[in-house]
Amino acid sequence: MIELSLFPELDSELQDKKSSTFEDNMKLPIHRWYRYTAGFSATWVAKIIEEEILNGRTRIIDPFVGSGTVALESTMHEVEAFGLESNPYVFKIASAKLLWNHISITKIQQASRQLIQRAKEIDTSVENYPLIIRKCFPDETLLRLDALKNACLEIEEGDIKNFFWFVITSILRSTSPVGTAQWQYIQPNKSKANVLDPFAAFEKKIIEICSDIRKCSLRSSNHKALILQQDARGEVDIPDNWGDLEGV
């Protein structure tokens, strides 16, 4: 039987509303790459991991990975972790974030310049996009986003392709003039003043990513978290009794 819960009892200091929100993560390297409504505090996770390391517990099983907060903090603290996520879209988001110490900054910079150049050369169309998408993005913006997508699909190497898919996904919000609520929810009757060009947004995101990788590479160089696209309610590919963080 696999233990699928994460952590022991929480002390009173951590039992506050911020431990259950993603808000503060938007100030943290790597965590901030993608806004995730259902996420929770990375600072809270880090504190618990640090406490459990002192107790000799270094193997984490996260049954609901989401955007990868627990898995990412595991790599930061060099403890082993398995994560499970059944949603294919969210699985790709978390997996891409875990590539932070798998792909060199030099490679990201070089490949991103090539992708932008290729996107500028691609002839594309917005005719096949659904009406809701056409309402959220002006045609010129959508043409550039589509060009970025198609340039990304041409990349053969899996890791860099998946990573750039993630980057393009992460800039969708900043390139749409349509208003949104605090997180992802669309408010079609409202509009935003500050909207980025897709190519500029992509380049800006790459700069942020490379800066974060530089900061975090000083903390860890070993990738010890593995995310599986599997449902925690069924059979999963984690050895029985592997985890040692007993949950409540």
C-alpha cells in the first residue's frame, strides 16, 4: 500500500490562510513562471520539508501535483519525490517547470532566439480558431501567438520543445487585452491597459526564466523529483512503502 499523504501535523504558525494560496509564489523564482489558481504556498512547503529532513525523512509522495509546488521545492532541497497528476495539461505545466536544472541557460537563450526568428518567417492564419479565442485576442496578436506555436512544434528535441510550449502558454494572459479576474478567469466586458506583443512577451519571459535559473542553480544541481501522469486513485508506478513522510 502506498502512502499518498504528504506531511505530519502542522504547527500553529503555519495554519494561516497564506499556506493554502498561491499568491506569495508569484514573488518566488520558478514558482512565479505560471499563475495557478489551485496552488498553495511554496514557503509553507519548504518549511515542512526542512523540518522533516531533520527527522530523517527525505522521500516525498505528492498525489496531486498541480503546478508542481511540492516537486519543485523537493529539487530545491535535494530530497527525492514522486508526484502524480492525471490532468495532461497541468502535468505538462509542472513537468516543464522541473526542467529548470535540466536545460542550460545558454541553450534556452540560443534556442529562444531561433524560435523567434522562425516564428517571424511563418505564414499563419487565425481562421480556424474558435470565436471565443478570436474575442480574446486581436487577429494580429493571435497570428503571432500561432506563429510561436508552430515554430515550437517544429522543434525536434523533446525537452526544449516542451519547455517552449510552457513559455508560450505562460504568456497568453499578458498578451490578451481582455480583462481577467485575479487569476485566470476571463471578464469579456473589461479590458486591460497594459498588453504585451507576443514576441516581446516571449522574450521578456525568457529573461525572467534565465534570471531565476541563475539564482536557483546556487541551491541545487540534482534533479530528484519525478512526476507521473497517473491518477492517484488507481494503480501507480511508485514502489510500495517508498515514501517516508507519513501523513495525517
